[in-house]
Amino acid sequence: MSIDHNNEEVILDDECCASEGSHRKSHHSDKVKNNLVTRLNRIEGQIRGIKGLIEKDTYCDDVITQISATQSALNSVAKILLEGHLKSCVLERIQEGDMEVLDEVLVTIQKLMKK
């Protein structure tokens, strides 16, 4: 378990990812999936709200503030996923001797930091 920047409790899985043939899949518990889906539903609502603000010609600074809050919420979802990924998938692959996972994680972190 962890706490995000909004002081919300974040529930993480012990098992995150598994290989099925040549495809990797995540295997989050129902509790974690529900947490992530709830957050994404909230973000979806924020996006619709931003669209409405633009349609109503709301003052630009107010719209930008809402965009910033939405970006922050998306970053929180990414952080939850990344933390679970590091603590389970990456750790497991390293323990199996698969060091390529480190390069994969570094690329992912670089993508997150570009934002």
C-alpha cells in the first residue's frame, strides 16, 4: 500500500505482470483495477468539464488550471502503475536474470518525464 500526492490510499498488487506466450499482460487484483478505473472515470469527467469550459468561452486561465489538475490526476495513475510494476514485474524479472527489464523501465520513465 502507498499514499499518492492527494493523500489517497493506493492499493497495489503483489503480482502485476505475467507472460502469456509472447505477450505480457498485467494481472491486477479487482481492488486495484477498481481503484484505477475509478480514478480514470474521474479524469474522464474532468476532460468533459474542460471541453464544456471551452464551449462556454471560460476565461483561459481557469481552463488551464483545470487542465493542470487533470494532468496531475493522470500522473497519479501512472505513478500507481509504475510503483506496482517496479515492486512486482520488474523485481520478478530481475530475480529470473532478465536484466533487459531495466532498459525497458528507463524508457518508460523517460516517457513519463517528457510530459
